[in-house]
Amino acid sequence: MDPPRSDNGGSNGPPAPEESDGGSAAQRRHRVVPALSASVSPAATSIVITGIVTVAAITAARLVTITAVTITAGTRVVTITRAATIATVIVTGIVTITAVTTAQFVTITLHAQHGGTAPSATFWVRSWPRVAVVPFGGSVPINCSRGFCPGLAVPLELSWALGSTAGPGGRRWRTFVLTNVTEWEPEPALCRARCGDSSANSSTAIIVYKQPDWVRLDAVPAVPVGAAVTLRCHVAECAPLANLTVTLRRGTETLSTHSFPAARGSAAVTVSHALTAGPGDHGQPVRCHTELSLRPHGPLFARAAAPIRLSVYALPDPPQLFSPPHLEADTAAASSCRVLGAFPAEETRVVLALDGDPLETEVTATVEAVTAVAQINARTVGHRELSCTAAVGAAEQTARALIHVYRFPAPTLELSPVPAGLPVSVWCRSAPADPPSVRLQLRDADGGVLAEGPQPVLELRVVPQREDDGRWFGCSARLALGDDVVTKEAEGRLTVLYPPELDSTSCPTSLTWLEGTRETLSCGAAGNPTPIVTCTRRGDPPSTAGPILVTRSHAGIYHCNATNSVGTRSRVVTVHVEYEPSLSELGCPAHRTWLEGQRRELPCSADGDPAPTTHCARHGGPPGDEDGRTVSRSDAGRYVCTATNRHGSARRSVDVTVEYQPSIGDADCPARRLWVEGTAAELECNASGNPPPSVACSKLGDPHIPPGSANVTRAHAGTYQCQATNVHGTALQNVTITVEYSPAALTLRVLPSPNVSHGGSFSVECGAEGVPTPTFGWALPPAPNLRFGADNRSVEVENAAAVNRGRYTCMAVNRHGRRVGSVVVSVDGEPWETEGWCHQWVVDVTSGVSRSPLRSPLCAVTTKVPQLKCHWSVVGMVLKPPVPHRRSAVPAESRLSLLLSLSLLGSVTVLAAAAWGIYYMKTTACKKGEYNVRDAEGSSEASRLHRGDGGGQRELFGIPLTPT
């Protein structure tokens, strides 16, 4: 068989490889020191080598990292790392190499010199393993190898007392098998060889072992707390005993470990351990573990017995039994039993029994106590035994008690109904009891004894009255049981019959209900038997539907009758139904009309019970008294009326309209109007009032507007009266209308005559109608002796000369138009020459400052063309000549009108004309005519040819003149 392995994987290495006896000189020099080699796995911890060993080197296989090797030799410990200096240890005995840290197998070579046995420095013999481990009756191989022999070498051989069998081998090695090893301590096996005259040998020690077939623990019975317990473990035959250890454990605790001295052969062993049982030992497992260790040369064999569990108990005191001393037959009572100090409590058994018959028991276990409860029930009279037995482990204790079972029926009380005033008997009875010592007692509600005596019956005669109805009576029966007394009671009330009674408390004569609630017309009546009460209204059948939903129709008078077997009573009940307020269109119209100036009132009637209070206030305004004041137009709007009683409130919006008589004011109907002749005739006059008034206007003194045209005529001027009317009154307003129109009916006359003598005087007067009053302008021959009237209506000439002859033209102007008239004046009958020259007056009357004569900026111009006629237009302060035109047969008045029209159009070109006028003022033509306009300057009726635009421009007036 294979050589044994250690428990951590160590094994005997393979035999040394076969080598030739030749070799190079270098190899021979390297082998001066013989070497022993072994392959070690990463988990290996030791190699055993016998002899004198010198550790010279550690050689690692390729691709392997050795971090450290620790060598223990005797008492010396040497640790060699890969980078450390080679160390030498010389010892005699067993050399152990430990802590080989690597990831693969490594080869460690130990060079050794065997002192006294090596024949030469180059020849050696080695046996492997150095210690062979073999089971009793088994086999084990041993490998023998030798070193190089330069001469003739003798084959290897193994010497052992019990014999061996040679196995395979090579030139320098051979395997031998030791078979059927049946000797417990055999001699070592010796490997031998010769090299010439030299010889060498190496020995292998033999260890024979036997594993135990079984390990057994003795069972331990349950023991009380504090008792001594002996644990015993038996181990079957095994060897060697010196390598055996036996361990006893309780739970995870080691109780004891046993080892044995060396002994020849095999043997069975028994170990024991004594302990004192405690509560903590209960349920703990006990184990026995054995180890047969052949380390470091062989394996470790372990075996364990089946575990056992310790059972510990305690029952120090007997149970405590609680039960009633007396029990009535055919009744149930509870009894209990309590056990203190029992251990383990959850394993304690408690049984309650009556006369030995177990009862159905409910057990409850806590740390402090175990409690059992059962119901007991006995049918037979007499003394019965109740027992309680508690048991745990091997302990058991019992408690007992006697129960007296008796029979005691309850008494009865007999009371019969009776009309008031008639006698009646009150009976107190009791059935037979065991034991028969029963006494009866009849009592009243105050505890007073009315009658007393032994069983079986007591009688009491009474004459009840109305107030005795429901009177309480008690019947008491007492049974003596030794020192105890059992009492039973019966009670009842006397029924006294009497007719119904209706009072104001149970059946009031007046009831108040609330609409929308549910009510029942309940009328309580006293009486015995209890009366039946029915209430009807107007002969209607009584309602049996229970509570009804109250409406206002339920109000009224009801007749309630209470009836029982003794008689009938009646009562009248009035039901009053109250309800929350409501506001309707009938009592509180949504629209009201007030008249301005009247007393302000906003009545609003609400329906409700009790009668609600009503208050109205303007919507969104502060609360206040809305009645009693005088109505104004501002009172119109929305009002909110609220009706309130104790059951709620109701709200309603009321829109108030305020009406008032008409009124006419200047804002809507101005008292003065200005019309223009020819425009549409329309007299508008608005009036205020509610309802809106109708307005009609008529002219005072002439109710009819002039017929013929819808346009304004002068006849429309006058005073009109406008009348506004509605249902509440009339309002009047006078309107004065002024009709404006352009100038008309222009009159022009020369005084004293248009034929004037040279040196004489004359005046030309001009008049015209128009609204507003026209202003007047003149076109006349230029002369220095002209004087104008204050209102520009006339021109006066004194000391007339030839320059004063010619056409005098008057123009009347207002904002609606103009009118022109002409007259011809002759001096000494000289004819009026009109060809070859023309004159023009310009009058500026806006400054109101200077009244001195003004020089015309543009004066008369004499044209040499006889076919042309010169006309001038006034444009502000400058004159712009129109385009010359040939003389035509147009009348002089038409030509003058055209001249004046052109003069007004020339105002648009005032700036250009002004520039031209400045230039023309320097000409000699300006010197041929000078115009004295001192009088015209102050005239208020001068023709206004240009209006100022508010920008500072002056207003200009001009008098166009007709050329002479």
C-alpha cells in the first residue's frame, strides 16, 4: 500500500532519479558533499531527516517564488528567505523544515554528511521514507537509493526482521515492500550498499497503528437541580495509545481532555467526568471526540460519539389548590392550582381531578409559576375530593381539598294583579333542600321584615291603593352549611289596576312643532293596565305611521283618548306649527316706485311663525332706517329686505325706481339761441324727469312757425316757450332766438346833391340792414379833403375840387356776407374821367393808437395804356395789383364787387405782397397820391379784411376805392 499521508497533505517524495556512474569533472566537483532531496507541497510543514545534517543551500524550482523557509534543528530555529545569506546548521536528531510559503511544489536540497558511517566522500545510501506508517496487518513500500560509485557497485538490499519483497528499481535505486505487518513495535528497516571496499546504509523507522471502530457515550437520566452527574465515554480498541486524545464537551464548553501513556499493543479505554447539575445544564448537548494523531509522519484519525442531552428538573414545593368549600349541585364553579418554583416550567404537567376523574384543565406557564384552571360540576349531594397533581422530570407532588355539594332551589314570590282597594295575598315559597335547614323571610323595599318562618311557605295579606302600584316585595331563603350561610332571593312588584289618567306633563294641552322636522303626537297616560292613547283631528282616523314630516297643515286641534280595561279618559291638544320666514311677491314686491318729495316708505311683509321682523337696507350700503325720510332721486337702486325669526331668515331684493316731475335747465335747453338765416330751423330742448317728459315749444304771440320753408328766416327771431310734461307735472323754459343774416337794403345818398359846385361841401351817407350790425368801407376818388364819420357810415368833403369828382362806393360787411352800393359825384358839371388812373384807400384801424393821417404804402398808379383799367385789392397793410385786363362793358358796381372779392383773396399772399410793397414804396408812383385816413382809422364799421389767428398778427381793415 501507499505510505501514509499527514493530515495536511504531506507525503513521501518520489524515488531519486537514476543517474549514470559517469559525469564531467565539474559535476564531480559539485558532488563533493552528498545530498538528500525532498519535494514539498505548499501546505507542507515538516520533513524528518535522521542523522547529522549540514544545511548548505536551498534551491527553488523555476517559476516558483519562495518567500521564506524556517528550519528547526533541536533548540535552534533558522529562517532563510530568498534574499538571505545561506545558513549552516549542524545537528544530531530530527531536523524540521516549516513555513514553506509558495504557490507550487518546490525542491529543497539538504546537503548532509553522515558522521562515522560514510565510506567515502563520494558514496552514500538513502532510505525513504525515514519513518514509515502502516496499519496493523497492512503493507508499506520503502525506497532505497545510493550515490555515484566510480567502481563496481553491489546492488541495493533491504534488511528487516519480518522480511520484505523487492519491487521495481533502477541502476541506483530499488523499492522494497514490507507486507503483513503484524508486530506492534518492529525494528527499523535498513537499506545497504557497497562501493568497492566502502559500504553505506540508511534506516527507516516503522510505526504500526489501529483506528478505534466506535466511540460511545453512556445515557444520563433526568436529575434534579444540584444532583451529581457522571459522564462516561467508551473508546474501542486502538493503538498506539500514546497518540490518542479523548475530549468531553458540554455545548461549546470543553469539560475535559484525556491523553494516555505509551503502551505496547492496542487497548480499549473509558474516560469519565463528574459535574453538578444546574438549571443551565438542562437541554445542553454532551459530546465525546477522539483523535488518533500520527503526525508528522502520518494522518490524523478523528471519531465522535452520538451526542446526548442533559435533563435537569426541580419541583421544590407542593401545588397550591384553590376551590370553593361548597358547591351547589348541577352548577359549575372554577378551581385553580398553582405550582411555584417548578423547573423547567414549560415541561411541568398539572392535572386537576374530582374524585379521581381528571377535569378539562387549562395550564399556563410563566417564569414565576405554573397555573392550572378547571371547571368543576357535581350532580350528587355530599362531600367530594378535588386533587391537583404536578409532575416534572421524575418528581411529582399532589394537593387535595374537600368540597361540600348541596342542593338548594331558589324561592318564588307570588303576586296577583288586583284593583285598587281590594285585598290580596303575597306568597313566599321554597322547594325542598338538602340539607333541609332553610328559613324564609318576606321583606319590603326598605329592608323591613314583613314575615319570617321555616320553609316551605309564607303568606302576607295587604289591601293596596293606587299608590301601591309597583310596590316592591322580596322573598329571601337562607340555608346554613356549617359556618357558612347560602342565601337566595326572589323579588316582585305588586300590580294595582286603575283607570287612565291624563295630566299636563305627559299630555300637554298645547304643542309647538317646527315645520320640516319629524314629530309624533304622543300623549302619555298613566293607568294599569297601560292605556292605549289615540289622537284624531276632525274625525280623521288616527295615524299609526310613527313620526311624520311636519307641515303647516298639521296645525290644529286634536282629541286624544286614553283607554284600558278599567276605563277611558279624553284630552284636547292644540298643535301649533312654527316655520321660518319667507318673502313673496305678494307681501314684498320685487319692484317699487317712489315719487320724489314724498315720505319714504319701503313696506315688506313676510310670512313666518313666530311673526318675523323685517328690515330693508340699500344693497351694498350701511344698515340704516330706510323709512321716514323724503324721497330723492339718489334713493333709486336695489334694496335687500331681510325677514328674521328664531327659526331662520329670508332675503329678497327689491328694485326701487324714483319718479319726479320735469325740469328744464340751461344746460339742456339754453335760454338764448343764435340762428343763421337760411340754415335748418330746429329748436331742440331737453328736459329731465321720470317718466321721461315730452317737450313742445311754441313762439310767444305767434304759435305757428312761419310757413313756406323749413329753413331759418328772419321771422323766426323772437321768444319761444318750451313746455316739458309727464304724469307728475310740467316745466317751462323761455328761449330767445336771434336770427343773423348778411347785410341787405343798402342805401347810398349824396347831400345836398351829387352835383357839387367848386369850393362847395357835400357828404355821402351809406346805410344797410344786417345782424350782426354791418361795418362799412369806402372806395372813392383820392383827395386830401376827405373826412369820415365816426361810424364810417358817411364821407364829408369841404371845399370840393376837381379831385373830388368820381364814383363813391360803399360796402357793408358782416360775418355772413357783404353788400355794395355806388353813387357818382360831379364838381361844376365836369365829367368823370375814368381812363388812365385809379386810386385806392387803405385804412388800418386795429391798433387804436394813432389817429394821424397815414401815408398809403401803395399809392395811385397811372397807367398809360388807355385800354386797361386799374383795380386794387386791400391785403392787410399792402396792396397787390391784380392782373390788368381790358376795359369791358361790365357795370361799375359789378366791377367794384369783383375788385373787393379779389382784395379778400389777396390775404393769402400777404408775405409775398409785403416784400413787393416794400420795393414799390420807393417808387415815384407812391408820391402821386396821399390818403388821409385819419377819420376812417377810428371807425368801428371799417371793413375787416383779415382776422388775426391768435398768433400776434394784427387785424387789417381796408376801404377799396374806385379809380377816377
